[in-house]
Amino acid sequence: MAEVVAGMNEVEQVRADVEQLATVIGPRHPGLPAALERARDHISSRLSACGLEVRIEAFSGMANVIATVPGRGPGTLLIGAHYDSVPDVVGAPGADDNASGVAALLALAARVTREPLSCSVRIVAFANEEGMRWGRERGGSWHHAGHAPRPDAALILDALGWCDLRPGSQAWPAWWMPWVHGTRGDFLCVQAAWRDRALARRCASAARRAQMPVRGCWWPGQTWQMMGDQESFHHHGVPVITLTDTDRFRNPRFHKPSDRSDTLDYGFLVRAVEAAWLMLPELARRPGGPTAG
């Protein structure tokens, strides 16, 4: 792997980022504002270390963290992940959900800085995705999607560190889905609304070049996935893809105190970073958006 920080390769760096967020800082949500601020500061520091100018987007007493990597041409692709943990479970440190997504976001920021795309890439770490269960307007992604310049497409990274090779380890929200996608929790899931299915299909095909199983979910009338950060951009008319390990449908530690950094599969997480990296040109190539070179 390419060097990200002096003395660390990518797998070591993503592990260090997950451990910093989930172990050193631990639970981080609006009820623990000092912890949320420490997480924000860590993300800001890591983005600054990539040579990026960091901007803080304040809302409702919280803040999103933003950095933009200029591209070789017009257009903007947003890559986002939420950095808060679940607020209504005492002691839940949120390693898979979503320190893993933030670690992947930071790894992609480093890669894009070294190898810019044809379009600009806006890196955003969102606050309070978990709080959107009590009103979507509470989320940092909802604020950003409604107030910031509209990107041409968005990629959301949410829970990317849990892999289980055992048959029966993967659950699904509909009875028929195991017949289509299987019951082994060893894959990445590319989620999209039905309207974005062509883009999602291309992204899933690209992600498979990371030499890992990838499943695509873009069924009509599918509502279980349209929540949180993905919903924010979908509602505001932005083509949006979520890359995930399916969190609650696979990880038995989801939203529990046992969602610790030492339980994740970091090899799987780094392969997820590679899969996301391979998806970026497809997101930049979408009709009407920037053209990847």
C-alpha cells in the first residue's frame, strides 16, 4: 500500500483512525459534546496532514468537517461519512458504525490528494447522522445537502469493517433477498435508490475489481436503506450511492457497547477502501456530470 502518514501504510492508518475514534475518544454524540469535538479535531488534523484546507460547517451547535481536493476539470463529487456514534445506548463506541466509514473517508482523501480526479472531490465528515431518527433535519448531511453547493454525485461510506464468512451470518430486510444475495456476510453492498440504479450498477461492477464480493441493492420501492446521510442527498436531488457492510443486518454488535475497534476486520476495511477508490471514476463519469479521464 502507498504511504499515508510517515511510517504507516494504509491498513495501519485506517486501524489507527478507528482506534482513535472508537477507543481513545469512544462514544461521541451531541450528549457528549467534548467527545464530538475531539473527533472533529482528529478528522480536521488528518485532513490537514494531507495538505488540505479544512473548513468547519457549523449547524445547531455541531459541525461538519469539509475539505476539497481540486480536480483537473469541472464538476464536484462528494464523499461523506458520519463521525458520531449512537446516542441512546450508553457506552457504545461506534467502531463499525461509523469509525470505519470515517477511516475509509480519510484514506480516500489521502489517495485523491495524491491522484486527483477529473472533477473536484469534496470530503465531508458529517455530525449527528444518528440523531436523524428523531428528525432528519437534525443531521449534518441534511444541513449540508440543503445549504452547500450541489455536487454532481455523492458517495456515502457507512459501516465498512465487519466481515463474517459463515453461512447464515447475513440477514436481509425482505424474505426474498437471501435467495438473490445469499446469507454469507463476506461482501460489500452498493445501495442506491431505483432512480440511481444505472450508476449503482456501474459502481458495483467497478468495485468488484478490488477482488471481493459485491452485491447491488437498488430494488424499486425499497425504503429500508433510504435513511440517514443517503436520504439527505436523495431528497435534494443528488445521485447518491452508499457503500456498506449492511451494519445491522450482519454485525451483531451494531449499536451496542461491544462495537469495539478490536472486533473489526481491517483487511476487509482496506479492501473496501480500494473498492470505493475504483468506484470514483464511475461516479465522476455519470451522465450530465464531470467526465473521468
